[in-house]
Amino acid sequence: MIKSIADLYNINGQARKMAVVACQDHEVLEAAVESYEMGLTEPLLIGDKNKTYEIAQNIGIDISKFEFIQEQDIVKASEIGVKLASSGQVDFLMKGLVDTSILLKAVLNKDWGIRKFKLLSHVMIYQVNTYHKLLFLTDGGMNLQPSLEEKVDIINNASLVARALGLKEIKVAALAAKEKVDPKMPATLDAGKLKEMYLEGKFAEDIIVDGPFALDLAVSKQACEIKGVNSMVGGDADILLVPNIEMGNGIGKAITYLANGESAGIIIGASVPIVLTSRADDKKTKLNSIALGNAIAINSVHDEF
Ligand code: COD
């Protein structure tokens, strides 16, 4: 079982072919080269060749052994990456210097896209000293304001990742701003309904859903005791399900920037994993996400569908 971000690097399996879309980015290139040197990936670079070689030369890395597809237009580069994935020529994709929405629109393209599940969603994994285990956060990167039905898919997608990393019991905290259902706060209504669905047996047997929870109840037993909340999920959540992208983005950035957490993130639900890091993420975070993409590709999570 994967208990730390470092464990992501110890999954056995041959190097996976990774297409880097819009590779003309310093940190992305460094992470791709390092992942190759660690035996995790075989990068295929798509992007502006002149700029990429200039960056590589400036930072002293050798990219001459990698296959390169010259395409400086980021929309076209995204299309090439997606088509390489759909024809099985690469095992996963990594976002380089391209807007998230441009790459995702290519992934979702109705004619040649690689959507596989009903809903694609973003899953981040955090390791932070103030929490006793890895914490999954979803969806702070793709779905803006998911409906109740979409939240069910988001939970199931994140659970696939959790299972692939060895979790046997998956505790999901449906977050809102308080622990009581309040019609004036739609997030509490959905969280309450998700709990009801869990109680009615609508999730897989290894998933436990509880909510609504404010963040403190999801991650602190002490907060649960003080507020009189008795829950298997309270203080021990594996997955934080957020009601919207703003809360997901905020919690994620707070863990990274204020609590010095380590992270890795991917999009799940396309025919291949998609490594989607923020432009400001450092090389280590990008490498962690590659290791996660590699782990998910090796475990063939997407083949289950
Ligand atoms: N899974 C499957 N299909 C989807 C999804 C999804 N998550 N999202 C949209 N679709 C389908 C819709 O059903 C529809 O058929 C088609 O795609 C277009 O849907 P729209 O018009 O709602 O969406 P778009 O194309 O305008 O945008 C979808 C994106 C995923 C591109 C958009 O939501 C987006 O840009 N998300 C990322 C936000 C971001 O920038 N994150 C980074 C910072 S946190």
C-alpha cells in the first residue's frame, strides 16, 4: 500500500511512455528528464522545438534522446497529444505550458477525444505533517460546480485512485461550511444526500461517505469530540470531496503554501491518466504527479471500465 508520496516512486513496472504537451517549460522539462532517469517514463515531447532546446541548453539537460514532435501552437499540440493517447502510442499525458482548459477541451473533443468514463475529474493527493495519512482532494482542478450526480462520479473516480494505491476502506468526507444540513447552503444539502445514498447502499462496499462536514471535522478527531460528532469518517477522512473548484483550489493551495505539504495530482476518467500540475508548481510536485500518473497507468485503473 502507498503510504507516502515517496512510495509512488517504488511501484514496479516498466517505464511508461508519456507525451508532454507544450513541453517548452523549464520545470516540466526538468521533471520529465528526471522521471526518465529514474526509469519511470519514456518522454515524448510535443512543442516548440527551438524554445525547448534553448531551455534545455540553459539549464544543462540533455533531451536529444527523446522523440520530438514540433508544434508551437498549443491547441494543435494538445490535439496531437490526445490523438497519440487514443491510438495507444503513449500511456499517459502531461500538461506543459498550455492552459488547463485548452488541454481538457482536446481531451473531451467529441470526434477524437479520449473521454472514457461518464465524468472526468481531478484528484490531488497530499502528504502533510499535520495529518496522519495521505489525503485525497477532489475536485479542485476540473469540474467547476458539480451537481449531486456528478459528485457521485467524482467520489467513484477518486476511489478508483485510492484503491489502485492500496486502500481497502475509503472514507469520504463531503465538505461544506458546517455539519448540519441547511437549505441556505446548497453544499450541505448535497453532502446530506450523499450520506443518505451511502446509507442506502448506493456506493461500493469499500466506500464510506459522511457529511456535511466542515474541514475541521473531516481531519480532526478533537474537533469531532468538541462538536459531539460521532463518525467513522470524522477526523480520519481519506478523501475530501469539495462542493466546488474554489474550495478545492483553496484547500490545496493552503496545504502547499501554508502547511508545506507535498502533493501529486492527475485527471482520471480519460483513456489514459493526465498529469495536470499548476504552472507555479515546483519540479518536485511535477515529478510526484508523473510518478502518480505512472502508478495509475501501471495499475491499468482505466481498463476497469
Ligand atoms: N467529464 C466529462 N465530460 C465533460 C466534463 C467532464 N468533467 N466537463 C464537460 N464535459 C462535456 C460536457 O458534457 C459537454 O458535452 C462538453 O464536454 C462541453 O462542456 P461544457 O461546455 O460544460 O464545458 P467546456 O468545454 O466549456 O469546459 C469544460 C472544461 C473541463 C474544459 C472546463 O470546465 C475547464 O476548463 N475546467 C478546468 C478549470 C481550470 O482551469 N482548472 C485549473 C485551475 S484550478
